[in-house]
Amino acid sequence: MTIMRLESKDKSGVMSLFRSVTQDLKRKGIHQWDRFYPNGIVIRSDLRNKNLFGISIDDQIVAVVVLDTKQSAKYSALQWSDTQGKSACIHRLAVHPEYQGRGLGKQLLQFAENLAGQQGNSSIRLDVYTGNRGALSMYSRAGYQQVGEIKFPFREVPYMCFEKIL
């Protein structure tokens, strides 16, 4: 499967994907995303900044990831291993519920790691909702190291921050 940079014409497909994933997470008791996030403003910004990548099957966007260098200000309180290099960040990695279990998330993660390295980054940082055990496990299996927890407003549980040296 080809991973492509998504464009403004893909916004409705991306929004549809996030609605499906959000509903599936809620059914599983994971309250990581809601009708406020991720939203159209965030997605439009990702598309405008050319940081949103995805996989399409039969003209449907079924998996996405954002790779950029934007870090939450909350990250500054953590003890990161890579203090001298340049860090990329992964945001909003999502796979449509009907396509989960096929390795698409792993493919997007590997793609993001390769792209981050090509762009001169020495590490990748990200945060994961601690109520999402599947996501926590995926990043640990992929060699990401836990750095610490942060809290975001209106979220029941904290987020675990991870780092991987490239």
C-alpha cells in the first residue's frame, strides 16, 4: 500500500475517518477523542502545512498520521533523552476500525520514522492517551521509550509521552 501526502481535497475523507475512529473508541470505553478534537480546524492546518499522510483503499482514506515538529508546551517538563538534536512529533495516528489488525498503523509509524530521519530529526516524540492500551502497546513494541505523563484539560486520564531515538 502506498502512503501519500494528503491534500485539501482529502479533508472530508479524513474527517470521516476520525468520526469512525472516535465512535469506535467510545464503544470501547476510550474517551481519547470527541466532537471537539480532532476537528476541522486542526485537520485543515495539517493539510495546509503538508504534514498529514494517509493510506487509501478503494478511494477511502483508511489510515492517517501527522508528522511535524510541534510539541505541547507540557513536554518541556519531561526528561527527554535527546536534548541536543532535533525532534519530530507524531500526532493523530488513526486506522479505520474496519481496517485495524492489518498492520496499517505499523506501516504509518515506520513511514513517519523514515521521513523524520530524512528531514534531519534525531528523535521522535509523541503522547498517548493512557486509556488506550492498544496504542500504548503498539508504541512500546515499536521501540518507543516511556518518558513521563502529562495531563490535558477535559481528559479523564493522563497521556504517556514516548520517545524514540532515530
